[in-house]
Amino acid sequence: MPRHILITGAGGRIGTALQALYPNATCIECADIDLREQVPDFRGFDAVIHLASNLDDGLEANADNIRITFNVLRGATRANITRLIWASSMTAEERQIAFPVTWYGRTKRAQEMLLDAWCAEKSERRAVALRFGHFCPGSQPPPEHELLRLRPSGLAFWVGRALSHVQPGLTIWNALGGVDESGISATGNR
């Protein structure tokens, strides 16, 4: 398990929840650094959990997400980071789950392909793309999203599993569900 973790996008819903789970992690928010324009300095970290993203569904917003992707990968390369946890989305597989085709979903899929290419450059690199389901603690998702809900206990399960994952290359998991009182995970693994 990595000891020095950096979380990008720490001000969002998932980032805020992860700060509680990993209080010793270093967190950066959009106000700290503009990842669209700057390559982050990841020196001194064992792992990066990348959550920063523009959630709007337009061409320009998702062009920003691709720029952010390249800059995070550049920062990881410069710092010799070998472990990345990437926030993807269930919408990256629109046709399998009956979501409409969106810029956001297609951009998440493109980010997964870029992450795969980054891993292929060096055999010791490992990355996990977590295709997060609906995560909004305290809210009720629309009925059609209930099966895609990610509960806080599920977030803890999937991120912990990703941080301890040892297989080189890119691994993609559908991060859904939660852990019930008995400790049994109700998840959508891939």
C-alpha cells in the first residue's frame, strides 16, 4: 500500500470523502493549480488519485478534461510515479448500461485509452480506472440510477482495492455498491 498519496480534485464530492478516508494524503483542488495549463509536480509521492475533472457535457469542457489528462500523465512521468488511480465513469460504457452517448462519457473512455498507453510505456506502471457510479451521499439518485449507486462504504472498498492492486498495466473496474453490515461487498466488478 502506498504511503505518500496525492489526491487531485480534492474539493469535489468524491475528493472530500477520500480526504476523510486518507487524512494523511496531500490534496490539491482546482484553486491550488490549474491542471489544464500546468504540469503538476508529483515528486515525493508513491501514488496519485486523480479526480479533477470538468463535469460539464460540452465540447470545450471535455477538451479541458483531455488537457488535464495529458498534464497529469506528464507530471506522473516526470516524477516516476508508477501507480495511478483514475476517476472514470460508468458513462464510459454508454451502450452497455443504456446511458445516452455524451461528450463526457466518450471523454472518460478516451482518458482510459490514454492511461493504457501511459502504462504500456513502462512495465512497472500500474493504473486502475474506477468507473464510479452515482456518488452523492445523502441524496437519492433517480430511480434509473439506483443500480449504479456508489455508497461511501463502496468508495472506501474500491479505492483501497485500487491502491493495493499490484498487476501492471491498466485495470478497469466498475465501482458500484457498498459494503453491508456483514462486510460483504455488493459491487459491480469487471
